[in-house]
Amino acid sequence: MNVYRTDEIRNVVLLGHGGSGKTSLIEAMAYVSGATSRMGKVTDGNAISDFDKEEQKRGFSITASLVPIEWEKAKINVLDTPGYFDFIGEVEEAVSAADAAVIVVSGKAGVEVGTEKAWELCDKYKLPRMIYVTEMDVDDASFREVVETLTEKYGKVIAPHFQPIRENEKLIGYVNVIKNAARRYTGVGQREEMEIPEYSKENLEKYREKLLEAVAETSEDFMERYFAGEEFSVEEIRAAMRTEVMDGTIVPVSMGSNTQAQGVANLLSDIVRFFPSPANRKCAGINTNTNEIFEANYDFSKAKSAYVFKTMVDPFIGRYSFIKVCSGVLKGDDVLYNTETEAEEKLGKIYVMNGNKPEEVSEMFAGDIGAIAKLTNTKTGDTLAAKGTPIMYARTEYSKPYTYMRYSVTKKGDEDKVSQALQRLMAEDVTLKSVNDAENRQTLLYGIGDQHLEVAVSKLLDRYKCEIQLETPKVAFRETIKGNSDVDTKYKKQSGGHGQYGHVKMKFEPSGDMDTPFVFEEVVVGGAVPKNYFPAVEKGLADSVVKGPLAGYPVVGVKATLYDGSYHPVDSSEMAFKTATVQAFKKGFLEAGPVLLEPIVSLKVTVPDDFTGDVMGDLNKRRGRVLGMNPERKGFTVIEADIPMTELFGYGTVLRSMTGGRGDYAYEFSRYEQAPHDVQEAEIAKRAEKSE
């Protein structure tokens, strides 16, 4: 592939609902541009960007991938993204490297939740956008309905500039709203002039009026000419549109058929024509030597720097760090400095990735996207820069995983193998986390949703031949006491020679400090228990609070007072006093009104206003206490509630189905509270079952 200058580059991310046609659009782009000689299909498992075995098996995108397309003397770096919400981390990676977005909408399914989420992402990252309506060759697809729904949702910014022409339920051509002219498709990327059909004229008038109105608003001169009834030239309309697309005041809508590769050439030309090159985008980092802001702005004349936005770990082709060059010109033999790990990295070779196929290039200008192989000290989110100008760019914020399952290794002795394989998966997927929960003696796997975790388990087995099993996680309950008790415990053992003797009298009561397992106090008088045995008593308490007598959970908030006892000058030992204390604790704890405490989390649920009643009703069923509601962005409300941790298991799936995928939630641990009687009984019964 040729080397392209910054102004010749376009970095475009494809966003949209799952199944809207993003991957098949990339196939059509590659075919129309001549990059491939035939179009692959998602269903056949031979699409360029769906190269992962899991993607081929499931028939949808799971990871973000890069496909460079050469068109009209420009290089378009197209980033394909998954449409399913469980793989949002991949979408966020791709969006962080893009300068503009094409939101893909199915003409058959219409505007879906994924369309709305794509729009929100573009708003968050301030990305200029276009909408491309696919499946216009399908009988029941409706371009008009899609445009109407988009206009209803997003207002005057929606500006269709192509309109389909259909005959006998087939897409045969289009009307170019800018040129006010019709074209018939004659072959791949080929078309010829035709008359505008009568049935197209009514909508065309509306679309054209809308477009010209938007163009008129770009300058006073245009506004005067518009009101005077003057026509604008095609060049004037396009120049005005470029300005407005870049500042987000116009979102052009085009259409086509991916399977027939129709409308794709127009889309590629519009990407080159209307979208900004990196030279038109801002980019700044911090010089870690001087603490001053470094305005990189994709200027190829400045010191070299690049941001690692994604990592690919493939068992066959190795590890690749995907970079976006933020300043300077990278060359294959460069030695760069990782400002995060403070380690030097020799680049070796620079590649352009085409799906999972690396193609070596000699250099890469600021603004371009490529990959570097085998960087040992570099991970996603790191910055590579010249050592003399050590720049650090802000890390991308990724969605936090809240869905989790406990996992166990199926084959004994595979623990290390699984741990290493998980490290590789986590290097590649920023929203997958493995956490060791020592307190409950379990290892947890966190992801964005159930499907995300299921895919991770499948990848472990397929790629690394490691098998793990997902199970319901244990929740970290606590045990404490509500009352007082006074116990007298003697541990006495005689077995020839030295015996064992330890005798303690102890009081137990609530300490009031729920952050500390126990408080130990001794008020022994007259040396009934010698001082040198006090540490043994304390050790006995420390051992006892690890697993409480009620249901085997850690104990908190207990005050233990040793006030009397006795000893034997020969048979007493530290071990004997420790054992006597353990027995005393068990007896005293169970006599002092023991209760189970359950973890309570502070939950924030963001939902569309229409679903607040359903969500609040569901939270009440889950023993949640709704604390308040706050309006968020337009049409959304944040419900704040306190809810027991046990009731949140599987909540992500329920919330999605309740809100049609529009709801979102986040939580953090708040405190412990006494569990209701039925919950406590169930946990104690579970423990009894296990011990049997």
C-alpha cells in the first residue's frame, strides 16, 4: 500500500445496531474500490473484518477491525465495530481513533436502539457523522420512513442527499438531491443518466428544500441569494455541506445495497469529500518532562508520537499494537519511548492491517492508523513518543464491566495455563476483568454482559485449549451479634505425660465498629490467666472471626472481653488457651443474638422516561429502596436506589429486556445491613447442606 500524507487520510468508524450491515458494507467498499475481486459474506464466514473464529461461528462482529480503502487519491481507514452491546469496549476503542463516523441503519429494520447509541457516541467524541441506509434492495425497506424517524429524533440536521429509485421492488438507481438529477445503476460503481420518475418528485422537493435551507444558513450572502430565489451551484452546495458536516450542523443521509454493491461508490466519494482529514482535528497531550501541553494536532512536522488504541493477540499471527500517529512521521527503524512504562521500544516494522492481514509500509504520517508487532512493554492506552519529547495522551475511558460470574478450572493442574490465557484475552479486551476474591475463596470473571462472558469462555477453549466453567458467584455476607453473652470454657486434655489445660471466662458484645472484625480487651485480676497467654487468646479470636459460626462468613463488630479463667502450671500452653478461646467464641457468638449482614450497593439506573415505572417496580421486587430520580439527557432519567448485592445478579439482562436495550446501570458498594429473616435462614440452610 502507498504511503499517504495527513491531508489524504480519512479515519472513519462504522457504527450501528447489530445486524444493520456494517461488515457487509466494508465488503462492498473493498470490492467497489478494487481491493478485493469478490465480496465475502458474513454468513459464509469469509468477510475481511470478521476473521475471528468466534465471529465466523456466531455470524456477527465481536472485535473492532481495520480495513484501509484507497479511493479518489485518498486512503480511508475504515474501522468496523460490533453492533451488540456486550462488546461496547471494542466500539469505544475504534471511536477513540476515528475522526468521523458512518452510522449504518437497516432500511428494513429502521432506526433501532443501536442507532441511538451510535449517535450518542458521536456526540460524546464530537465526531462528524453521516447516515447510510442499507438493504434498499429488500422489498419492505423504506428510505422515507428511516428519514422521517431520524428527523423526528434529531431535527433539522438530518439532510438526505440521495433518494432511491425502485422498480418492481428492486433498487435500480437513485436521485442525487444536490445535482437534482437521476442515475441508473449499470454495473459495479457504474451508472448512467435517467429521467427522475414522477413518483420521486414529491419527496425530492422536500429533501432539496431542506438541503438548500441548510446551505443558505452557512453565510449571509447565501441567505440573501436563497430568499431571492437564486440557484446554488453544485460546487457551492458541496463546499457549504463540507463545512456543515464537519461542525455537525448537517448529517447527510445516503443509501444503497451492500449485497448488490450499489450506492457504495457514492458513499466512498462523500467520505473523501465531506469528512475531515486528521489535519482538521485537534489532538493534545502532556510533555512529561516539562508538564506543558503539547499541541500535536496531527502535524507531521512535529516530534513523533502515537497513541495505542487497541491490542490484538492472535495465537497464529502474534501480538499487534494498533496505533494512531498523533504527530511526526513514524519509520520502521524508529526507537520510541513508552511514557507510561518508561521503557524503550524498537518498532522493527510498521504495518497497515487489512482485517487480520498485516502489510508492511516504510513510513506512516501523522493521522494515519497502523500496527506494530511484538511490543513487549506496551498495552492499550499507552503512548509512544520520542525520548527527547516524552508525550503522554489521555487514556480513553471505557465502559466498566458490572456483570460477573465465578469461574473454576475444569482440569486439575490447568490453573497457570488458564491464568496466562486470561491475561492474553484481557490484553486484547479492555472490558474483560479477572478478579481474585480471596475472602470468598473464588475467582470472578467480569464482563459487559452474559454474552460477553460466554464468548470469553469459548475463546479460551478454542484458542488456548483451556476449559473453565461459569457458576453463580458467592456474595460476601458478614456475621455479627446484636446482644451480649457470658461464657465459661475449659479445654482439658490428658494423654500421658504433659496434658493440655486452658480455661477462659469471656464476655461478648457488639463493638459498634463494623469495619473491624473484633476488639479484644482483658480485665483479668490477680493473674487468674497469666499475661503471656493473652496473645494466644487474641490469636484464637483472630482465627475464629475468619469463618463465623452462623454460616461460615467473616465476622465483624464483636467486642470480646477476657475477665477471668484459670491455668495449670504444667499443662497450660498457648495452644490450650487458643483452643479454649475458639470454643468460647463459638458458644458466646451463638448465644449473643447472631445475625447475618448483607452487602448493600448504591445503584444508578439510567432509563428512558417511558420505562421509569417498570424499572422502579422491578427494583422494589428486588428489595431495592428508591432514593430519588434525576432528569439526565433529553428523555432519560437516572433512578438512584440502595439494593442488596444478592438481588443484582443477572440484572443487566433483565434491564435490557425491560427497556429494549436502552437502559444502563452502574453501582458501587455502600455498606452492610442486617439481612431479612428469610434470607438469613436460606444462607444458614445452604451452609448446613454443604457441611453435610
